[in-house]
Amino acid sequence: MTQPASTRGDGAPTQRKATLFCWECDHSSPVDGDWVLESNGRHVAYVCPNCETTLTKRPRPNEPTRERALIVPIAAWQRAIRTSTTVWRASVEIGLSSLTILTGVGHVSGVQAASA
């Protein structure tokens, strides 16, 4: 029978990869362990339960995750359409400029003149 990754062969627990360590008192616990979470409007602070040292402050999302996940693809599509339109306009302008040069038609003071 295979043992779970959280225990060793001798039955002693192993440290998980997502373990926080307090540098003041050497307390360690998983990220979702016994750390005291202090939250304000913008950040969540992870505080040691033994010595009250703040280990890290992480920003809180302003919007729910689902809404942010929907906004990113929409913004990407808007950028793609805007860029495509800009490239298309530039290619039309270059085409018209080339046509004007090839036909020899130029604008002089708002009046079109054909060169003979």
C-alpha cells in the first residue's frame, strides 16, 4: 500500500512544499495552517501565532476571480480588433498613395491636376 506524500516511511510527517517559516521563533506550518490572517481592504498579512511576527503581506483581489477571468479575454479581443483595424487602415493608405504615384495624379492647393 502506498503512503500519502505527507508522511514518511517511519510515520513522521514530512514538510509540504508550501510551508511558511517564522524567522523570529522558527515556527513552521503550511500556508493554510495555524497562521493568523490579518486582513485590511487591500492586503492579507500572515502573522506568526507564537511571536506575532508578520511574515508576508499579499494583495487581495479587488474583483471576484470569475469576473477577472472574463475581463482578460475580452480586453485581448478588443486589442486584437483595434490593432487589425489600424493595420488595415495603414495598408489602404499605402495602397492609395502608391496608386496616386503610379497614376501621376497629385493635389495642388485642393485642386486635382493630371500631369501630361
